[in-house]
Amino acid sequence: MIVFAGIVPCSPLLLPSINPEHIHKIEKTREALKNLSEELFAAKPDTIVIFCEHTNTPDDAFTINVSDPYHAGLTQFGDLGYNKTYGTDFMLADGAQRNIRHTGYSVTLETEKELPFTATIPLSFLTEHLPNVRILPIAPSKKTPKEHFDFGTALRESLLNSPKRIAVIAAGDGSHTRSTEAPGGFHEDGKKLDELLSTLIKQKNTAGLLQINPEMLKNAQDALYRQVLMLFGVLESMPVTCEILSEEAPFGVGELVAELRF
């Protein structure tokens, strides 16, 4: 059964070990993540399904990572001391990929031991009080927005029918063009897209999400949109309300934290 759903950022700058001098600039997001992690702890999940970008995934298929154990490290960002491991949920992964294949969607299984930072960063907050929780990372593809939403609906049956308590998380940073110091430089569509996404997520407006201009997404260099569509597919027809816990862009990249409550 699905017991929790949320949307989180994945910037390495959220961690003091990586961003010690300017961590205060992103404290609003950090506080929201801490609050979200407390809500997650209260939901007592057995498994966290996390939609996040992976390093090497095919363009034409969604990817489920079933390595066991997973290793979470941050050496690429200069933190040599961070070292965590997570177990996977093989039964959930197997049932999910079988159901998804029956719907005609392409899904691949990989055994990538090293978690991408897009999973490592948010999980460092979300699993602080859940040392035994299992995870299942699932990566988006280059398919259309509608196909990402439909993938989520195809996955939903496996999650709802599971005897385990499952949390579903969409992880990713928003626009990367919010300022001249941003990774993608400045483009006015960066702020526009983040504000639009926030509004549509709060409204749980799937139709609006599917109609977002692809050019705006490209200009903003978004890295969250597809994961949100996957999450909304999972939650389709379920009575949920959405609360935006925080939204800011202190380093030119959109950081959004939200909880979808049942």
C-alpha cells in the first residue's frame, strides 16, 4: 500500500559537508526536508520508491535499479567521509517490472551499486530515522511527458497491491537558469517554469502539467518535471492534497519541497 508521497530536491549544496560557508542560504529548504522526514517517519514505510535521474540510462526505456546493497557516497563532491548502504526490495521490483511490461511500456533492470547523487542527497534527509528502510530507485527516460505519466499509472497497481508500506518520492532540482551564477546561466523561463510547476503541483493539475511548453522546459533546463509526472501517474484518481513546504533558488537552481497527503 502507498502510505506517503512527496517531492524533494537533490542539490549537493543542501549538505554542510559540501557547502559549509553558504549553507545558511538554503536553510529554508533544509528545514522543510527535515519536517518532511518526520512525516515520513510517522508513516512507517518499509520501502521508499524514489524517482530520480540516473547517470547511465537508455533514452527509450524506464530503468529500475535492483542492486543489493546500494552504496551512497559523495566523494565526487569532496565529502570523503559520507558512506551509507541501503537494501533493495526485490519482490516489489520484480512484480512492478512484470506489470509494467504487460502494459507495453519499456522497462529495463540494472544493478548499479553506486547510487546517483540525485538519490543519495534526498535520502540522507529522508532516511535519517529509518535505518532499515529499503529503497527502489527508478529513472525517467527521454519519452514524452504523457508516457511518463502513464508509466506511473502502470506502476501504481504494484504499489497499491503490495502488502508493504510504500513511500513514493519524486526527486530532482527544478530550473537551472534562475540567475547568472546558475549552472545553465540566466534565462527568464527559469523562474517562470518553477512558479508554474509549483502552482500546478499544488493544484494537482495533471492536465496543466502535460501542457507545459517543451521550449520553456528546455530554456529552464529543468530536472524535476518528468519525475513529478511519474509521481502524479502513481497518484492518479487517489484523493490527495498537496502542500508546498518550501520553494527557493538561492544558488540559481529551483529547490521545491512538497508533501502530497492522503
